[in-house]
Amino acid sequence: MVASAVLLAGLPTYAAPAKVDPPSVDLTLGPGGSATLTKKVTTPIIPPNPDIVLLGDTTGSMIDVLAGVAANAEAIAGQVMDTQPTAQFAVAQYKHHNDGALAFSVNQSLTGSVGAVHAATQEWVGQAEGGGIPASDFVNALYQVASGAIAFRPDSSRIVAWFGDSHSEDPSLGHTMGQAIAALKAKDIRVIAVPIAGTDGGGLDSLGQASAITSQTGGVMMPGTSPGAVAQAILDGLENLDATVTHQQVDCAPQLTTSLSPASKAVPSGQAVEFTETIGVKEGAKPGTYHCKAKFLVNGAQHDLVQTITVRVPGVVVHDVLTYEGKTVKMPVKLDKASTTPITVHYKTVDGTATAGSDYKAAEGDLTFTPGQLAKQIQLQILPDRDYEEGKETFGVEFTQGGTVIATAKVTIKEHNGGSCGASAIRLLDKDVVAAGSGKHGCDTDSSSVAAKKLGAGPVAVQVSAVSAKTGKGASSTSVGSVKITVLGQVVEIGAIESHATAACGTGKPSAGSRVGSVRINGSEVEVGSGPVTIPLPAGKLKLNSTTTTADSVTRRAVTLDTVLTDLVIGESRAGCVK
């Protein structure tokens, strides 16, 4: 009589899902910089993409065992597929060579159908006979599995889950145990052996054969198991296979250098391994964003264990500057993003129409930004010129890393002409949009104008029309036809705006004035007059006709919008006398 089957308990629920931690890395490094990271890979409790061969001893002494496994075959396959949905199963059996054609046979080739697996194991029960000799021919069966009887998928984790109750002939149908082990290893097939206790087969590992096969193939030897517990022992064996994790780096930008250590690491299934990776940026790499991937394989099989790496190389931000003879220029040098490692930038002046030694003092050196630092500055000495030179002269400053030019700036030297004038019709966030003159030295004739322009910053949107700025002959002036400012739901409409400033150097103090035609806020007229007015707004303050004076200069601003996030100036004229 066949013993009633014992339903298996199933896979444990405590195992963490397979993953890479962290799944992505974002670094900011300069050329020549590097960072060392720790990658933690949690392995799957069941090897990825498994091809599992259920190999059973179907001699007569195994009838109760076969009935138990067959009753649980669908549960075994289903529970494995819950963890690894791409799993496939094959079913094969072996007896003694005296049993002729049934000494080894394949009941079911690899399939993803749990129903087909169940049907194949039911064939075992119907064919459970033969044997009668305290030996079998599992050596031949394992050799055949590794030598083409099962068509394993190229990228699969290959496993034989084998159970029996007697040792094997050796040689077995012409194949030695050494040949069988060699064939299994050549195909990267690991063997789980489940010895059956309590039958008259004499013991699967009575000659140490099963222990040798499992140890040399990287498999696992389960403890002696009662006939009703074989199905659970098969699942337990699948979750106790060692997981060997290897890695490869793919799609890496040539500007990056990467290394991972160690090359491989083995842990029991479901446990985590750690790797140390060093990521570097080659000298001379230009500013930009570069990518790489670290792909991890478990027992040589893919499992979507990929970590993405993003490396950002900061760029250098510099701006052209305007200066005058005899002055010292402070040129800001900034990184567009902070680095996690020190960054060194080399700078060097380069002649243009201005020449080192006669117009400026040559300069060269290194700027080193410490981690997190964004801004530094260099000083450039402009030499005085005894002779008046019409127009402007220029020289450049080159910024390099590893010999690669990554930024340039131009220095323009202007001749003094006795006064200082500047006109800024529109300025937003300290950036002149429509302007003339330097505002520091020189009252050369200059002008700038636009018919209309839209601009904005943060919560502020601005529309202007008929905009102009002029300097010349010791004076500056601006005019704006109309202005519309939208800030946090409020609409400020301003009519014609004019401002002017004059520097009568040597004959009187600088003077300035401005006029604001009209002001409407959300459609309501606001009286402004010609004097200074401050109008509170929810977003800040609107100031009209403000004046700043010193002993030798004056600045008149027709309109100023002052908010926490944005400063807007419309109609600024400046004039002064150079000492």
C-alpha cells in the first residue's frame, strides 16, 4: 500500500528579495578624482532563472517516497516559481542496469507547466518497480543529465534535485563517477542529494558517493529524510545552495575608471555580499555627466541585479570683466556644482590686443576647490598707461584641467576719461539686461535699446517696451515706454519712465533726477509724484524715485522692486567724478 503523502510547508517567508543596495549612485568628482563605495548585493533565496531536474530513484523500495513527491510536485514547482517566475523543471528517473530501458529515462523535458511536472512525477509511481539489488545506477543517470539528455537554457542556473535510497554501481553503464562529476562541472550543474532513510535500499551515501558528487559540484547534501518529507527536503535544498556573486561593468563612459573587489564572493542563498568599488575620473575629462553600470551575476546567471552610476564633472563658470588702467581686477571663479573630492583648476593669462608687461601683469597659478567649495577668485593687475589710447584693449584668461581648456574669460581695459557714467534701463537679479557704460569709470558714448522684452525670475514676470540706455559727455540717461510686473498674483503697471544723472566734474556736484508717469496696482491708480515713494506689496516693496549719493557720485533709480527672492531695477542712471 502507498503511504499517504505529507504536504510540504513551502519556502520560508523571511528571506529578503534579491537587490543591489544602493540601486543607484550619483557622484560629483573632478578630473583625477575618485571615490570608494560599498555595494551590498542580497542574493535570491532560489538561484535566478533556474533549470531544475527532479531526478528520482524509481526502484520498488521507493514507492512511498515517489507517491509523496508526486503529490507535492505542483506545490514544489509553484512555490519555486513564486520566487523565480522564469523557473523551468524537467523530470527524470533511474533504476538498476538490470532494468533495461528504464535504467535511465526522461519523463519530461524542461517546462514551465506545473501540470506537466505533476503528470511526469505520476509516471514514477506507475513505474515504481525493479531493483531488488542494494545498488542502482545514478552515476550513469547524472552523466546522462549532464551530457545532453536535458537541454538546459544557456543563461540558466542548473540544478539536479536527486533522491534515492541506495548507492550506485561504478562504473555505471560504462561511465565512472569521475566522468559523471566532470560532466556535471563542465555544464555548471549543481546537485542536491536527498538520501532516504527507513527503506531497505542500503543508503544513498553508504559509499560516500553522494557526498563526493554534491561537494564537487557546489551542491548540498541533505540529512537522511523520511519518505514523507522528501518534497520539503528538496525545497530546503534549493534554498541552501551557495550563491556565487560575480560582477561586470558595462556601458561605462571612457572618461571613467572603475574597479570592483573582490572578483567574486559566495554566500548561502538569500544572504548578502559586499563589494568595494573605486570610481575615478580621468585627467583631462571635460565637464559633463558620465554613466556606468555595475551588473551582478548569481552563479553566472542574470537576475536584474544592476546598479547605475552617474558621475558629474563640475564645470568652471567665469565671466568677462571690464576694468580700467591702474586697477586690480578680482575675477570670480566658480564651479557649477560642488565636488565630493578636491578639484584643481589651472589659470593663465593670454595676450590679446593688450600685452603682458605693458598693459597688464602676467599671471598664472592653480586654484584648488576643497570638497563642497563652490567659489574662489583670482586677482589681475592692470598697469597704468601714460599715453591716452582711444578705444579698448583686451586680454584673456584660460582655465585648464589636465591640459584641457575648460573655460575662458576676457578682460577689457578702458581708458580713463575723467568721469564715471553708467545707465541701466533694466536690471534683474544683479544682471543688466539693457545697459550702457560701465557704471564705474569712463563716460564714453555708449547706448543700448530694445523695442520690447519679456523676462522673469522666480515669482516675478516683467514686460517692458521702448527701452533705451545712454551714456556720454559726463552724463547718463534711461527711458522706458511702459512696464508690466506680475508678482504673486499682483499686477503692477507703470507708465513712461525716465531717469538721468550728470557729473560736472570740477565745477559742481553730480546731480540726478527721474520721472514715473503713472502707477496702477491691480487696476487701481496710485499717486506717486516726483519724490521718493515706497509702496508695500505682499511680495516685498515697490520703491520709486530713490537716490543714493556720495561726495563725488550720484545714483538715481526710477523704480525698484525689492523681494526676498528677486531684485528688479528699472531706470537707473549713475554719474560721478574719478579721483
